[in-house]
Amino acid sequence: MPASPAWQSLECKVERTPAPLRCLQGYPAETLAQVEQLLQQDRVADWLLKKYPQAHAVRTDRALFDYVQAMKGEYLRGTEPLAKVAFDAKLQVVQHALGTHTTIARVQGNKLKAKREIRVASLFKNAPDDFLRMIAVHELAHLKERAHDKAFYQLCNYMEPCYHQLEFEVRVYLTHLEAAGARLWA
């Protein structure tokens, strides 16, 4: 049975983001074209390494906990305490998340105790400080704002004024990993 003309016109108008640019969906076409050009010329790694020549010094879970606690103390003093902050090798960055925030509830007697945890993908153990900071800011913002709404992003920008630029650059790095597979700063 032949497709109707209306259905054919819908098929023609569907635009798909190329597979390597999956992490950058939602950005303007001009931006995607620039990143695509860098990918084709194999210059993404050079661009990132020039902008961020070295990785941060946070290597252990304890150091990460202290790093995040310092930010929390500076910007979110009144929020619930964090029980744990750790690098997590089980987080699948490209498919799922850069980091997670969880609330673990346990019943102790007749009381309900809740503990807050933040986990950062272990991929970011060897990344620039700005990338780690962006992920920490994002997860800390979830302590106050659960949804990714306007208030959430305002809080992220309050804690890190370059938040949106850093998020874009992290996405470019993830795009590089998905296309080339070569980790930088390792």
C-alpha cells in the first residue's frame, strides 16, 4: 500500500542528529556544524588540550568528598549534609550520566533516616578541574532543586558563572570519546 502524501511530507521533514553528536542534541545547527568539522579534521583533542592543558589533582574519594564539601559550604550551607561523595566506575557516561545524586532512606527504630550521596563517573578522575567542578555544581544543585528547571540552572550559574560553557565543553569531550575513543588527560 503506498504511503499517503501527508505521511511522505512528514518523513522528509524529520531531522536526525548524527550518531557522533548525540551528546550535543539541542544545540544550534551552526554549533553542531562547527563541532562536526572539528571531528572530521580530528582537531577536537587539540582544541580541548589547548584550553585545558592539565587534569585536576583530586584522585581519591576522600579528596573528592573534601572538594565537594568545600563548594557546598560556600554556596549551600543550609542544605542536608552529604554522607558520601565518590568516584563511581559503574556509571556509564555516554549512555546515562556524568554523576548521580541519591537519597538513601533507612528505617532505624521508629525513625526514617535519609542520607544524601553524590557519585561522579570515574572517567572524570582524569579530567580538567573545570569539568569536575561543573559536575559537582550540577549534583550539588540537586540538593536544593530536584528538577532541571529554570531555578536549577540559575543555582548552577550562581555557583559556577561559566556553567553552560563548561557543560558544552564536557559534551564536546564526550562526543570526542564516542567518536574517537581516546581519553585525554590520562
